[in-house]
Amino acid sequence: MRKIYLLVLGILLIGGLIYWDARQKNPPPRGRLQVVVSGYVPYTIVKQIAGETVSVRMLLPPGAEPHSFEPTPGALVDLHHADAFIYVSHDLEPWAADLAKVTDAQTHVLELGNSLHPEEDPHVWMNFKKARLMGYQVTALLAEMAPESRKETDQNWFVFEKQLDQLEYDFAQGLSNCRYHEVVHIGHLAFGGLLSPYGIKLTALSGSSHEGEHSAKKLVRLVMQMKARKLPAIFTEESVSARLAQTVAAETGTEILPLYSIEHISKRDFENHLSYDALMRRNLDSLKRGLVCR
Ligand SMILES: [Zn+2]
């Protein structure tokens, strides 16, 4: 086992060195500013505000899970050429915080969630007010890096801010008159910041970082809780095995409804450039249906 591990490590290192060498000889063209982001949350915010004024490269591949990701050697090389490195927080992505320490002196490093109490819940973007502050920080950094594009980025920021206002209003309206006020989630504790402002209680199978296997005991407890309260739906997320969700749904006679954490993005949604707004609107649809809201 150890031999295989060493072999894989060796291949990765050699691959990284070859890649490094190739990129040194052929650095990316210096047209647009190069922004490297940790995962989909900063990716979608930067894309929306920057538009085409910068080029954005995401380190976490679509489908991967941000809490325990291990970056490839190529990530270091991309970072070396970056004008900016933007990530959510050391609480959400300890690996990104490690990368931030080895960036070049001229690379702007922005930890979006730094002042938003990520230690309480690392999923800070789930709260619309905090998402607004994240967007504002991105706008300010872009204005500093590329003042010539300021008119465009300010306009995009204005649109994003309006979308956040509308989301906040629509969530408050849409979830104000529901038969149920409880979400049982066969995933990790990512949605507390989204649900707590509307008095919706969240119980999740895993903790806030997917860490540690959920216990069979906890699963049984959730099934009993659902039966006792006669909840009509269970909520799941894409990083959860579909079979697990189907088993719970069959056991409780409930409907499976998806919630989108945004930190985790499927390949398909990534290719379709689904925005923060679009993913939050899907969340609202699922919640209204599952909680039976009028
Ligand atoms: Zn998470």
C-alpha cells in the first residue's frame, strides 16, 4: 500500500515539475488580469462582478468537496502567475489558506469570509447580508487592480446587489406562511445561515464540514424524527449518495428535494454557469415545496 502511495506521489511530483517547466517556458498570455479562486463560491461572485474584464481560474474541480480538498501541483503553478488569489476562509478551506501563504509578494490575496465569523459557520455566503459584503470586497479589489474597468464592474456589482435584495425579499415572503418549519437534511450542516433568519430549524446528518462518517444511529434518529413529525420531504445535496437519500425517502415515505450549497457544484451546473442567484432560487423552490408554503 505504502509502495503504491509513494509511486503515486512520485508521479504527481514529476507531473508537477513537467507542468511547471512547460508553464515557465509558456506563461499564460498577459492580456487580462489572472484571478485564481479556491472554489465555486468566489468563482461565481468574481465572474458576475468582473464579467470578462479578468480571467478566472478555479482550483477546486466541479464535483469536488471543498472542506477536505488537496490541491494538485498545478495549483501552485497557476498561483505563481496570478494577479489575485481569492478564497472564502481558512475555516472552510484550510488548503487554500496554506496556498495563500506561498503566493508571490505582488499577488493580491483576499480571504472573503475573514471578518464574517467563519468560525461560527464557515458557510458565510448562505446569509444574504454576508454575501453582499463578499461581493463588495470583490468589487473593491477589482477597482484597485483594474481601475480602467471600474465602470463595468461597478455596474455588475449594482446588479448583484439588487439580486441579493430581491432574494432576501423573496425568501422572507416565500417562507413566511409554511405548514412545516423544520428541514431534515441528509447532507452536511451548510444551510443554517440560510434558514435561521426565517425560524426554520435544521437537522443534518453530518457536521459542518462532512468530516467523520455519519453514524447509523444518527440516521435512525433522523428517520424517527421525520416519522414523528410527519414531514413530507427530506432534503439532500449533490455530494450525498443518491442511494442513501433514496433509502431514507423509502423508509419515511417522503419526497427527496435538492438543496444547493454552491460550494459544491456539479459539472453540468458549472458548464451552464449557474449563478448564485439561480442556485438560491432553486433552494427557495425546494424549500417552499418541502415545507408546504403558501
Ligand atoms: Zn460545506
